[in-house]
Amino acid sequence: MHTDGFSGLGLQQWMWKNMGLSGSEAEITVSGLLRVGLLHCLTPDVKSLPFTDLHYYELLTDESSLKSMSSDFIQNARTQSEGDLTVVSQPQKHDKSKTLKTDDYTGLPSDLPPGKIVKRGILFKRGHFIPSWKCRSFVLQNNPGTLSYFDPSKKNPKVLNSLSLRGATVFPVAKIAAEVALKIANPPDHLFCVKVASGSLYLIIATSDVERDGWIQSIKPMCRRSAGNKC
């Protein structure tokens, strides 16, 4: 986590040196990070290109998570660009190969707890000890209801934690609530929270409200099934 921040030019140079990003790829990454709230522009009123010394940024995640998210932003931009070029000639088909299938255990940790996979995907989780946002792969399972996560950048990943959903609650977190109740400065969009029975809070960012709501809707039945209560 880079708490000292970057000038716009410094951020571009850092992305080129440490991530090998071209100018257009860096712009895509900056746009995506600003959208999901993982990059905070400290000079929002300055009207200029993003990579100048007139802009100053604070990065709210670590380098490995940034690289994972950047790859997704760039791939999505390329896919969208290819779709724009062919939309007139033929309708676009959904590429099922890019969907994380619940019956596909490829790339999952060997120490994942037992249970049928209900949902899996890449999200960002706020650290408990170091309050930065880290890229994590989440796996939701039933019988019993558990939500596990691991570092997708590792070659042979291990489960970092498996949350029991017995007695848990899950809910979206508005920005004002994140600022006032959770004391998060400049809270990101698309935030939700899993509160386990012990009272511990797990703050998670999705890439859109639709994705956030999808995770909440999938987790809620696991809470009811595990605890016999309303989640």
C-alpha cells in the first residue's frame, strides 16, 4: 500500500516500470481503479489529463492486488473493443469459457473445505491488520454454509480463511455508513459486509452493484440454512 501517493506522472512511470503497462493500458487501469474506489484522486477539481504533475493520487491497495485487477480491466476493455468492431456484422455470443463454473475445481486450493460450490469469483477484501484492499478469490459452499477465500496470484494457493455462515448476516454498505460507522476514509463503491456470529466484520468490494447484490443473494440462503434465522 502506497500511503504517500503519486503524482500523475509518477503513477504512469511506476506502472510502466513495475507492471510493464503501456500508456493506454495505464489509462484503462487508472479509470478502473477510480471507478471501484481503489485509487483516490486528491485533486479532483483539476481539469487535465490523468498523467500530469497537476494530479495527485493515493493508492488504496497493494501491488499484487493491483496487478490482478489491472489484468482484468485491460482484458475487459479489449473484449469490449472487439465487440464494438463486430456488433454490426453479427450478434455477440456469451463466452461460457470465461465464466467461473461452480463444478470446475481448476485453480482451487487443495485444502478447500467440503461442500458443493454455489458461487465463486474475484473480489477485494479489506485487511484486518493492515487496512488495504487485497484481491482475493472467494468460494461460497453449502452443506455446511462456508465462504472461503485465497490469494489468486499464488501458483499453489492455500485457503486463507473459511468463514462459517452459521449465525452470520450479510448486507450492502452505503458510503455514509462506511465513513461514519466503520471509519473508512473515501469508502469505495459496491461495498458489502459479512458479519459472522463472533461479531467480526469482513468488508468486501465487488466491481458493480449488480455483482455485489448477486453475492448477497447467494450468501443469504446459506445463513438461513445454517442458523435457522433471517440473514
